[in-house]
Amino acid sequence: MKVLAIESSAVTASVAIMTEDTLIAEYTINYKKTHSQTLLPMIDEICRMTENDAADCDIIAVSNGPGSFTGLRIGAATGKGLALALDKPMVAVPTLEAMAYNFYGDDRIICPVMDARRAHLYSGLYRFKNGKLITVHEQCLISYGELAGILNEVKEKVVFVGDGIEAAKDYFKDNLTCNYTFSPAGLRTQRASSVALAAIDMANEGKTIGSDMLKPDYLRPSQAEREHSGKRA
């Protein structure tokens, strides 16, 4: 199985080509350029450099949220366009689960955190058991305090991954009593190779969809939707 994976849920843009036993190519940029400028050229580049054709991939995988509304829409549109043009199935990989795959096989509780502003995070809790990802706490929008309370009750070793570390680290240092570690820079950001790993597992479980079924999971309404709802009320 060969997967073309796309990650655009935050500032980081990342694309990868992977088989079940080989990472053929990965291209990641953590810089403030819009994903509409970067994703397709990055895909073209890894295909050209590795003499691969996107049409040879069996699955198009997309990091499906939560995250940046604009980034998720651009990633979804890019993936859907490729899948439709190439007549390929898709896998919609939950972003936080993909981030947990940065620590594949780790025996600690893995806590992905994405900055959701206003002292809130997108987060969930995961662990690996016998090579399978297990969800300990479902992904959600959560305050710093609520997450700290959950982790202090878990009383296990925890590793944080994601851009929410920078936003919340001072709060965590003051309020966490569990044994925790912040992931190093090279493992902290979202990676398309992790999206691909998760997608392969999901595809093997039959969790593929048609391109027309892909819808980003934002976990909360956009600001425009919240403002519109407020006006109606």
C-alpha cells in the first residue's frame, strides 16, 4: 500500500509518500506561508525527486482536524482534488491521532496539544499497546486547567507534542503534578509521515472514504459562524 499524505492543520505544511515499510519522501515546512502556496509545489517536488507519480499511490490521506480552519480547508481541497482526479480512495486522519504517531510505540501517555487561543487547547490522550493506538481520552476543546486536572489524575508518565506546548508550558509547569516531558523540536510539529502511518492502520481497518465524503472536523464553529449565531440570538 502506497500513501500520499497531506498535513496542513497548523502553521506547518507537510507532505509525504509512504509504503507500509518505507518512508519514501517527506517534505515539511514550518514557516508562515499560506498552504495554498506550498502544498501542491511540495507534492510535485517529492514526486519528481523520487520518480514517483501521485497516480501510483493507492490512498490519499489528509489530516482532518481539529486545527486552523483555513489550513484544514486548503488541505482538504488539495486532497479531494487529487483523489477525484486520480480516482483514489481517501483516509481522513484525526489530526491529534496523527500527532500521537510521532511517538509510535512509546509506552507513555501521549498528549497532543494544539493552541486554540483564549487559554484553551485542542487535545486528547493516547497510548500505544501492542502496536495499536488506543484512545485514553477523546479529542476535545479543553481549557488548560481542565487538561491539567485530567493528567494529574492519570498519574502516569506523559509526553506532550504540538504547538500548544509553547502556549501552555508556563501553566503546566505551575500546575501539573504528574511526571511529564515536552517533546523535542524535531518531534513537536505535525508531520505528514505520521498522517501516513495512521492512514495505513485506518485503511487496513477498512476506514477509507470517497472524496465526496471528506469534511474537516473543526471541533468548534468558526468565528464567523459564532458571530452569525450571536446575531440570530
